[in-house]
Amino acid sequence: MIRKIYLALIFTLLTAGAASAQNVDFHLNGMGFFDNREYKDFVARSRTYSGVRIAADVGFNIDSNNHFIFGANALHEFGGNPFFVRVNPVAYYSYTGKNWLFNAGAFSREGLLTDYPRAMLNDTLRYFRPNVEGLLTRFKSRHITETVWIDWVSRQTNTDREQFLFGFSGKYQPSLKSQFYVSHYFFLLHDAGAAVLLPDDHIQDNGAAQVKIGADLSHRSFLDSLSLEAGGMLSLERIRGVDGFKKPKGFVANAYLSYKRFALFDEFYKGDGHRILFGDAFYEKSTYNRLDIIYTPFIAKGIKGQFVFSLHNTPGYSSNQEAFRLIYDIGRKNLVKFKD
């Protein structure tokens, strides 16, 4: 019965959207991935992720600013059964203006939150949690970009916990000619109990923040791209009723350079160990360095294929990781255009 109601609701929304739309378009994108991780200091996380993710949706464009989008984002893990082991619905309203973007519903995180440092939001979210379920707004001008978002992770039931993420990030660049900028990232996980409380269960808060000063030196070198960043990192960990906020902190720095199809990306951390539930586990260490050696053999319109060899170094350990990712996006293609 619930399934029939759900299908009827989708049909009603699609019909209403089509009736009021100026045009209807189609969007197809996805990613194939093979990610082998040989972590000597995290043996339990030393595994291989492989699969393909396909996202398709139909957009009903009321005008140039207002859009309703419906579709699905499906994951197949190689060797998995059934074929699509997970399907995430896509259903949201989007406002796109000169300076503003506003999304409400279930929409892709790709290109919106994927710039977060891996210390805070790890890269496996792109494989297994591709959508934001909630709200996101972004303001962008010549000098400032600021994004604020909330992502509902789990709805409270008698057995399921109430969990949501809240965050904001941004970048300030004094002028278009300036090579210097300041960037910041913040998020907090609110983790509350189920409706039926368990003994010794407590509300938890877990999050992190980074503030960095950066320089884009691409125009001052023979390289295609050269950027440097350095700053501070703070995490927030609290079990309410048990302790106050723990605030581990440290120094972060990264450098990116590219020339033609080759690139290097190096991340360095020094400070207290962090326990960030959605972050990369390597930041539990007091010292950590990651070097990505990147080769991009496949480049075409809407398609990029990359090999990445990563070296992870922590006190007493040296680990490696090999990954290949093929990312494709055909863009939005008009299907139907209605006359005024």
C-alpha cells in the first residue's frame, strides 16, 4: 500500500512539473572506481572498493531560475548481488540565480561539498553516500563564496538514531588578480538516541573546522597549476552528560601542482590526534603525510579518467593506495521545449 502511494505521489509530481514547465531536460552522470587500500596501521580498513555509480534525472524547468528535478542514483559494487546494491532517490527543488544557489530535497553532493578536506569528510562518501538529503544554499560573488548546508543522515525511530550534519564553507579572495585567498570549512554531526532510549546512551556531537591561507601561483611558474595552502585544524568531540567538548588541534598544509597529464598533491598534518566520525582515520595520528601521484590518461568532453597512487606516512608506518576513477557527465540535454 505504501509503495503504491509513493508511486502515485511521484507520478503526481512529475505530471504537475511537466504541466507547468517551460522545458524538460535530462541529465546523466556517474563514476566508475577501483580503490585498493593497503593500510598497515589500519588493518581493518585495508580493503578494496570497486564498482560503478550511475545517476540519471529529469528536470522540469519552470523558468531560468526555478527547477524541479527527479531521478535516481544507483550503485553497483563489482561482484555484488543484486546488481544495484543501493539506489538513492533524487528529488529536489533548485533555485539558480546570478549569485545564489538553493537546493531543497535529495540532491548530489558532487561539486557542492566534494571540496571539503578529507580530514573532515572522507572520500568514500563519493562512493557510498552520494546525496545530500536536506538543504543547501550558496552565495557567490567576485570575491566571496559561502555555502551553508544541512544533511539528514538518519531519521529517529524506536530503534534508529537521530543524526544530521550541519556545515558551512567558503573562500575569500581580495580581487580577481590576487594570488592569495583565505578558505574555511566547518561541519558538526549531531547524534541523538533512538525514540526508545537505551541505558547509558547519550547525545554526541562530533565535528571539525579548518581555516587556511592559500596562494595560487600558477601564473608565476611554468606549471599548468601550482597552489599552496597552510592553516589550522580543530575538531570538536563531546558526549553530553559525560564530558565537555574535547578540542584537539593541529597544523595542516597542502600543495598541488600539475603539468599536462601529471599532477602531485601532498597533504601534511602535525598536532593532536582527532576522532572525526566522517573524516579520514589517518588524522587520528599526531603526524601524517599523504602524497598523491596522479596521471590522467583519459580526457574528453565530460569524461575524465585518473590513476592515483597514494603514499601514506605516519609514525612507524608506511602505507600505499592505488585507485582508478572514471568520472563522466554529459550535462543537461533538452528533451522537450514548450511554447509560451
